[in-house]
Amino acid sequence: MYNIIEKQVLNPQMTRLRVQAPLVAKKALAGQFVILRVNETGERVPFTIADYSREAGWIDIIYQTVGKTTMLMDTLQAGDAIADFAGPLGKPTELEGYQNAVVVGGGAGCAIAYPSAKALHAGGARVTMVAGFRSAELIMLENEMHAVSDELLIMTDDGSNGRPGFVTNALQALHESGARFDLCVAIGPIPMMRAVAELTRPWGLKTIVSLNPIMVDGTGMCGGCRVTVGGQVKFACVDGPDFDGHLVDFDELRGRNGAYRACEQEACRLFQSAKEERR
Ligand SMILES: Cc1cc2nc3c(=O)[nH]c(=O)nc-3n(C[C@H](O)[C@H](O)[C@H](O)COP(=O)(O)OP(=O)(O)OC[C@H]3O[C@@H](n4cnc5c(N)ncnc54)[C@H](O)[C@@H]3O)c2cc1C
Ligand code: FES
């Protein structure tokens, strides 16, 4: 069992859990993830390692409450335990040798982009971070992102905080003002990653995206996380989750991610009605 040592609600949709997992923390690197099961009958769900301490032996995961398992996670408190917590899985993001990077996070994707910004900053790169949220109440990790960026641009779709507009507006403005980067890391919803990749393509700017296909085993055996990159079949759990954004087949990814939507909605409905009955 893996003890939850801290729980923090970051905004109405996002929560951070700090989990005691010394063996995972010992080897964790930016870009990797864990697969957990809340209890013995729980489904296996992947979450990015948002932060870690090798010395204290903890891992932070930051999750968005979107369905049955994340609702179940919401019921856990500090002092409770998670049954399985396997990792670190996947390849670490390749972040060495860059001097001037722009890290773009969209909503929940900021939790996944933050460790890349932190690793780039620690490696001596100049980091510009662009973080986009739908509105002010959803802004999270502002202090953390600030601490690992030379420049932090907060964008909100409705202009209720920071600058109004999408992350692509900020990126375009940076380019027009003469900013030139040697790496772009873009993590967020599929349409956002695709839009960033299309913007940076004509600039010839290397753009890494982190893909979130359905995963089951996380070891390259089940094929659930199959994606197409540059016309080749890849398994995101072992070949990724990071890939060259200019080569990803985003249409296929979106289609495959929607394959179980009806089952997910039904599981969510059953979980909520069981919860109501217990009240
Ligand atoms: C490598 C990787 C890292 C991820 N990191 C994070 C993270 O740091 N924070 C975060 O909030 N989310 C992350 N996700 C997505 C997260 O795994 C899903 O949101 C979670 O599984 C939802 O489960 P649910 O039962 O609450 O929702 P469901 O109702 O089951 O599903 C809601 C959404 O989650 C997706 N999903 C469901 N099951 C899985 C699964 N087994 N694998 C992948 N996606 C699934 C579905 O496509 C759907 O869009 C990551 C996914 C991957 C592949
Ligand atoms: S999750 Fe099974 S092959 Fe990747």
C-alpha cells in the first residue's frame, strides 16, 4: 500500500496528492508517469509524475476529476492509502542541451508541463512558460511555474486574469516580437497541442507533445496506447508519452480516446448513484 501524505485542492477541478513511494521517487524523471489502482478492484489509470523528492521518497500526482476513478480518488484523504502505484513508466523527456525553451501548458496540462520546465531550468536553459486556462478560477501552480521560468505568461480564454486569448496567441506574439527558441514543449488538450504544433511547424521549431491515449498495462504488451507518429505505429507507454508534435496523427488519437466514452459515462453515473444511496 502507498500512503497519501498530503492532499491539496488546487482549483475546482484539480487536486494534488503526495504519495509515499520511495522506489518510484528514486528513479523518477520529468516526463514519466505512474499507473495506479486505488483499490484491489480498481481500474488501472496513468498519471504524470508532477514532482518528486528522492530524499523524502514522495511523488506528487495532480489529477483532474473527470470520471469514476478520479471521483473515487477525491474521496481519499491524507492518511489513506492507494493499493498499487507502479512506476516510473515511459521515457523521460529529452531536455538536455537546450538554451532557450518555451514550455506551453493548457489547463490540466500545466501539471504535466511543469516538471519539464523545472528540469530545463535546472539544466541552465532560459525558460519562457505560457500557461493557458479557461478562466481565472482555474489557474493553478502559478507560484511553482514562476519559480522555474524566466518569464511566465498566464493566458485566460475569457480574459479574467493574465492576458486574454489562447496560448497560441501568446506564442505568436512572442515570435512576432523576435523571440527565437530552440525547443517548444506543448502539453494540454489534443486540439491545443495540435494548434501549437501547426504554429511552430513553419518556424522549424522542434515541438515535443505528451500524448494521453488510453493505457492499460503500461508496458507495451496490450496495444491500448497505440498511436501513429510519422506514419509508424508507436506505443505511448514505452515509446513515449512524448513525441514530435509535427509527426503525430492527432485525428487518430482523438478517435481512439473516444472509443469507451459511453462506458465511461455509465461508470460515472453508477458511481454517483451509489454515492447518493450511501448518503
Ligand atoms: C501518460 C498519461 C499521463 C496522464 N497524466 C495525467 C495527469 O497527470 N493528470 C490527469 O488529470 N490526467 C492524466 N492522464 C489522464 C488520466 O489517466 C485520465 O483522466 C484518467 O484515467 C481518468 O479516469 P476516470 O475513471 O476518472 O475517467 P473516465 O471517465 O474513465 O475517463 C475520462 C477521460 O480519461 C481518459 N481515460 C480513461 N481511462 C484511461 C486510461 N486507463 N488511460 C488513459 N486515459 C484514460 C478517457 O479517454 C476520457 O477522456 C494521463 C494519461 C496518460 C496516458
Ligand atoms: S498501455 Fe498497453 S501497450 Fe501501452
